[in-house]
Amino acid sequence: MMIDFEFRKEVMDYHIGSDVIRYCYQCSRCTDNCPVSAVSKDFYGTTGYDPRQNILAALLGYKDVIFNADPLTIWGCTVCDTCDEVCPQHIELTEIFTFLKNKSTADGKAPDYLYAQAKAIFDSAKAIPSQPAIERRRDQLGIPPVVAPDVDELQTLLKNIGADKKLK
Amino acid sequence: MTEYKMFEGCTIGNRIPFIEAASRKVFDKVGIETSQAPFTCCPDPTGMKSFDNNAWLTIGARNLCLAEAEEKDIISLCNGCANTLRGVQHQLKHDSLKKAKVNKELAKIGKEFKGSIEVKHFVDVLKENLNKVKEAVTKPLSGLKVACHPGCHYMRPAEWMESDDPMRPTTLRELVKAAGATVVDYEEEVLCCGSAVTNAYQDYGMANLKTKLDSIEKAGADVIVVNCPACFQQFDTMQRDLSKKYEKEYKFPVLYITELYALAMGISPDEIGLKFHRTRLDMEKLG
């Protein structure tokens, strides 16, 4: 296991509350309250999704432990933000997990549905594009059509910040 | 009278518009005025934020700019959209470096994020108008036992949602009681519906959903009431698969709080497209 100091610095810099992550004392309230840990971990915690281990590895700079592992290590998170609320040290774990996920999507290793949604947003400015059948149903229900968004403007933004390069 | 910019979101707008129909009818009865705007995807706090946080911030800030241009607050029909728009606003207001970076990008399309409007989740607006809601209820749903599921992104993270207690929420309960229905207590009320994890790891999503629904069953609820389209879909569409997987019947009807209100306000099931639900509501249970 190698410490990646650059990765460690990125983690510290990313967090909205600066270096609060340093105050993690591994109490495991995050994992104990995580709904995905509850249904994926075995008794000894050797398999399954484990937010506590992710925080430990991120804070120590053990990049390989997170990125050279089963994608479940990163993508088991269901973004329920429960860990953020139960953490006695007020660490915003979900923000750190967002950082890990963003790196994973850039590496091309995220689950397919993420690329599919990002592509739909890039192409139509909506995660779920407008469809004729639903437009008719809206009309039948007596509600106005969805106002068409400015797709060009959204594409300009995504290209300028380079997010389009992550698309598959 | 305040007029809000309606943010129906991609799921309600382009997949399950019957929820928007019920919501608009209830807003009319309660006197909540809305108008439309060419909003893009919020974007999704579980999808696009995980894909690229900068893209999430920038697209979210652009949507806020559209409402700022009209000096109107946003009313969101969806937990995810409310979470994104409030989250983007929170991060940009508390991080001047992020704000400068996002505004540099927005300047290229002739926009600037100022932070001059509020983003409200529709249940909070209904709560502010609870007296008008009660006046509009003509058919109280007495006898109906309801399990409330407010959903994660309505109340967490509390730091930027600032809406309800993140682990002991009360707003949806109050709203359900205003329709004359009975709220049942169940152990897993704040448990996630599991929508996000189901996309990649269906077995874990199903196991989580089973925990949730078993707890609701134990409490003796007739229906599940929600205020998020992602949770709605998770409950409404997954119960059949869950029944097959665990060889046990799950068929709880799922209602959006505005659908529950529409029924309590004397609006017919046909007018709000209740037939488009996968799960079926036994109308006799409505009392």
C-alpha cells in the first residue's frame, strides 16, 4: 500500500469544510447507519460497502485501496446523506464520496447509468428527454407543455468546463 | 400574492406528469400561484453530481439565474431538484472561490449567479398554507392509515436543506393529518428508498426496499405517502419485482401527498390520472 500525497492533498482541498476530515476518529457511526452497508456487509466486515473505510483511506492517501478495488467500494453509496447527519465530527462524508465518484467517472469506471444520464443531459438538457406519448398525456391531463430548455447554452457550459470529455 | 417559478423536474415533467396534474390542481385550491421557465435538468444530485461536481454546480447555478432574472422564488415538486438547487446555492454562498469560478463560466453565456432568490420544496409551501389546505379539504380521509416517507433529499443534508429534522421529520406527517388521515409510526421512516443504489446494484436495492416495506407492513399501513418522484417510482414500480424475488406479496398503494390532497379535496381519480399508477388504490379505504 502506497500513500499518494497528491491524492491526499486533493481530498483535503476538495472538502467544503476544509480539512474537517482529519478529525475522523473511526467511530463507525457512518457504516453502522449506512443502509447499503446493512444489506451488503458480512459479519466481519470483509466484504460489502463501507463508508468508514473509504474515509480512512482517503484521509491517509491510500488511493489504491479505493480505486484498485471492486467498484462497489465507491459506487455502493446511495446518496442518502445519513452518514453526514450521524457523524459526531460533522464530516460531510457525501461530499468526499462525490469527489471519489468524480474521479471514477473520469477514469471511465463508473456504472453505465451515470454515463447514460450525463449523455441525456448533454443532448437534451434533461435527464429524461421529452417524449411524444408523455406530451400527449400532459395535454390530456390538462397541464401545459414543459417549456423547452436552451440545449446550446448548456452544451457550451459543459464543453467549457471539460465535462463533455468524460462522456462515453 | 407570491408567484413561484414551477420546477417540476425531469421525472415528473417527462415521465410521470400525473403528479404534476394533481399538484397544480391542489395549488389552485390552496391559492399557490406558479409560472413556468425554460429550466434544464436541475441536475440530479445522485447522478450528475456524482458524474461531475463542477458540471452540477454550473448547471444548477444557471437554473437559479433564470429565476433570479424574474426575481421570483422557485417551488420544486421534487426532493432531488430541491436538494440540488438549495445545495448549489449553499455551496456558492459559502465558498467565494467556487462562486467566482462558476460565475466566470456563466459570464461566457451572459449570466451571473447572485443568490437573490429562495428555493422552496413544495411541502414547505403547503405547510405555510396549512389553514387554507384544511379549508379546501371537503372529504376528510378518516380511517386511512398512512405510512409517511419524506425521503432523504427533502431533509438531508440538514445544513443546506434547513427544512425539517433530518432524522425525525414531522412536516409530511402534519400534512397527512391535515387531510384527516391517520399517520402510523414505523421503525424505518427515515430509511432511504434505495433508488440510487438500485441503478447499479439491484440486489442491494431490493434488500433495502424489503426492510422498508416489511416495517411499513408491520405498522399496518394502508398506503405509503411520498413527496419525491424518485421514491415514488421506487415504491410504485419495484414492488412487483420484490414480490417475485422474495416470494411474498407486496402491493402497497403509493400516493404523492398532492394526490392524497386532491382526493381529500373532492377531485376525481380520473382528473389526476390515478390509473397511471402501477399499484392500485382501494377507493373504499378512503373512508
